[in-house]
Amino acid sequence: MAHVAFLGLGAMGSRMAANLLKAGHSLSVWNRTPAAAQPLVAAGASQASSPREAAQGAAFVFAMVRDDEASREVWLDPTTGAFAGLAPGALAIDSSTLSLDGVRALGDEASSRAIAFLEAPVSGTLPQAETGTLIYLVGGEVPHFQQAEPVLKAMGALVHHVGPLGNGALAKLCTNTLLATQATLVAELVGTLNRVGADAARILEVVATTSVWSPIAGRHAGAMLAGNFTPMFPVDLIEKDLRYTLAAAGSPEKAPTIAASRQVFRAAMEQGLGSLNHTAVVKLFDA
């Protein structure tokens, strides 16, 4: 078993870190809000006062934070950043959903300091994080992937190497963009069916028997029809990921469908729905 540091204990990170403990790894944790670490400390983790302190002595250092800006601060802050605390031979692994430019910039910084660095974003939400059945989309050098794979398997059911650094971010952004565009489309269909007085549940139940339906469309439709918007993957995070996808595309004109989907999520945020699950975009079309 290895000594692992985990930086960022939000809804996903806290569950991922708990699975490292369950697998028998020793664990050092840090979170911007220290109280979030208490359940893990009670389960046997040690709490650090900074990412740098958490990284000291760890063979693997994971970050799971909100965005490019938070990731850069966690790794690169000159006083508290984890890169400054990494031991020789340690492997830095960022599991955040980052932009292509953001992850490449981190990789360049790591390379300039002779630090081994992987990106390992995940597909899955809270239930998968809880049960250790996430899907990892790993970008970076093959030897580093092989080094990290046993530890990643404590948190994920599938661990894929998708190519050089940056490919993990692209795979994750493709995944989340497909999720987002299906959510906006299903929301518009539910709104349309309700407005014309149709039995939306029955019609979509029948559509689900055809080849055009997808499993995620079914989950979206079920949540929207039930009015269940408990946060699993919130509106504001989906909007951020669509923004990163559009940045990779080069411009909204080069990805008009994705740009249109982002506008739906931006409208939902403007109506105060940003903290709700992404299925809450149906509220834009239910009148």
C-alpha cells in the first residue's frame, strides 16, 4: 500500500479519498474548508494545513478541484502549492475537469521542475464515486500511467489510458458535452410535449424503445418528469465544461450546437438554477 495525498474534498473528492482509505492506503488530506476533512480524519486520514504539507512524503498526490484556476493554485502557489512539497519520485495526478490549455500548462510546469504528472479526470457522479466505480480517462506518459493504475483502481472500475497529456481533458470534455447536449434536447422535448397537452411520460417511454434513445436520455427524462433536481452534476459545472469545450473548438462558430447548449445552461444560471442538477434546465421550457 502507498502513502497518498488527496487535495480537494468536495462531493466527489471526499468519496474518492474514502475509497483510498478503504483500500488500505495511508492518506493525507487537504481542503480549502478544513471542516470538510473531519469524516476522513475520523476514518484514519491525517489532515494537512496546505497542499504542500499534504504532499510531503506522499508517493501519489491527487487533486480534485473545481476548475483551471483552483487547480493552478493547489499545485503552483509559491508558498502553499503541492508541487513545492512533492518528494523525488512522487507522481502528481489531477482528476479535475480542466481545459485543454489548463492541463497542458500544468504539464509544462511539472516538466520544468522534473515532476511526474498525469491527468486522470473521471466519468461518473456521486454514486460511482461512492462505490469506487468511476471511469478514469488518463492522459500522460505510459510509465506514469502504469505506476498510477493500481491506485486508480481503488477508486474506479475502468482505467483507460487515452494518450498524451491533454487527451484526458479532451475525452472528459467530449463525455460531458454529450451529456449536456442530450440534457438540453430532452428538456426541450419534455417542455414541448407538456405545452401541447400530451402524455410526455408515455410518449418518451415509447421513444425509448427505438434505436435513437440512449441510457442517459432515459435518466434525464425520468428526473425531469419527476421534478428531481438534487445536485449530482450541477448546472454551473456543466456550463464551465461547455466553455472549456468551446475553447478547444476555437470559437462558437466552429461548434454551434455546443454553443447553443451552453447558452441554455447560462440562461439557467441567470434564473438562479446554477446549484441544481443539470436536469433543472427543463424549468426553462415548462411554461
